[in-house]
Amino acid sequence: MSAENQTGMIRISDDVVATIAGLAALETPGVAAMSGGISEGLAKRLSGKNVQKGVSVEVGQLEAAIDLRVIVHFGSKIQDVCRELQANVKEAVENMTGLHVVEVNVKVEGVAFKEEEAEDKDAAVRIK
């Protein structure tokens, strides 16, 4: 986003919008994690950039489009989780940036079981 006013120009980075969207997504009940995918991991290693895991954004002057790749909790109603996810991300980005979010596309790439989540958390604790 880029806006000019009497005191100067305001720009909001794509990374900022992606961070807001990612945090809002993770706060949505039923969402276990974001899914990075193989190509995103490769892009991160090659470019050295901090690519937001599971979030792609296109930001224009006044509007933004957001693509999310998520993993949902087993037993959740996927359609309900995705609708709430879209609403939460749209609201968070619009409230914090002033951009109009024209679409929030969600791709469910996996289902997390309780055992997998416990193993992931244990591994994260050992890495720290």
C-alpha cells in the first residue's frame, strides 16, 4: 500500500500484511498451523528473505488479496473453520492497514492429529 498525504507518503510492506494475516489465521479456532510447502522453503533458502509461512499477499494502492495454506485440527468442520478464517484475516488486515481486502483464498493442505501436535511442540522445545 502506498498513500500520499500533505505530510508525506505512507507505504505498507507486503511482509507486514503477510504477518498480520498469518497471526490472525493462527488465532482462528480449528487452525493447527500454517503450511509452508516445498517451494516456499526453497525460495526462503535461495533468496535469504523471511518469507511468511503459508501466506501469500498481493498488495495494491488500496486493495489486497491474500492466499493462505493451512493445516486444520482433526474433527473440525473444515468449511466453518475456513469461513471464520477468512473473516478474521479480512478484519485484521483491514483494521490495521486501512486496505480493502478483496479476497482471502484458503487452501487446506493437511489435518493435524493431537499426537502430531505434541511431537511438534516437543521438537520445538528441544531446538530452543
